Amino acid sequence: MFTAILSLLSPIFGQVAKNLFPDPADELKRMQMQADLQRAIIEKSNEIEMAAASIVRAEAQSSHWLAANWRPLTMLTFVGLIVARWGGYTFAGMTEAEYLSVYDLMKIGLGGYVVGRSVEKVAPAIAAALGK
């Protein structure tokens, strides 16, 4: 009887012991995998930011007025909506959720502008350093 109970509980005791006293090799392997994953995420996010910056740069350098200025005009519209809301003016039919969406779009738009300008300023120095 005791051996039957012990055979049923031994996997549970084994898992508890493994959790209490983890193998250092397993922990090192987990930390290495986590570092590799974080490195891959950073590399991919850098690629995405570079692609977004090149799109913004191409639009800003466009010879067509609307293509070059649609982002700034959109951001100014959002700023106008936010300032009007702060001033106490609310637009008929615009819900709180829609105002929050406008705030989110402002964050995204400003983030894209800042990343684009940063890449535009830093890219020549990086290219020169890589060329050496």
C-alpha cells in the first residue's frame, strides 16, 4: 500500500523538488534563450522603425503638396480636437472613447515623427561609421 502511494506521489515530489532546487544549467539555458529573444525583438523593431522613417522621409520629400503635408495636417487636426476638448468644447456625437482614440493617434503620430527625425539625424553618422 505504501509503495503504491509513494509511486503516485513521486512525480509530484519530483516536480516540487525541481521547482525548489532548479538545475543551474537549465537556468543558464533559459537566460540565454531570453537574451536571444530580446536581441531578436530589438533587431526587428529597429528594422520596422527604419522602414517607417523611410516612408515618412519619402512622403516629406514628395513633390506633391498633399503627399508631403498630409501627416502634419492630420496631426494639427488632432491637436485642434484635443485643445478644443481642453477648452470645454465638445463635438456633437464624439464619444469619450473617440477622444481617447484621438489621444492614442497623437501619441503614435508624434512617436513616428520623433523616430523619423532621430533616424534622419543619426543615419549619416552610422553610415559613415559602418563605411570605415
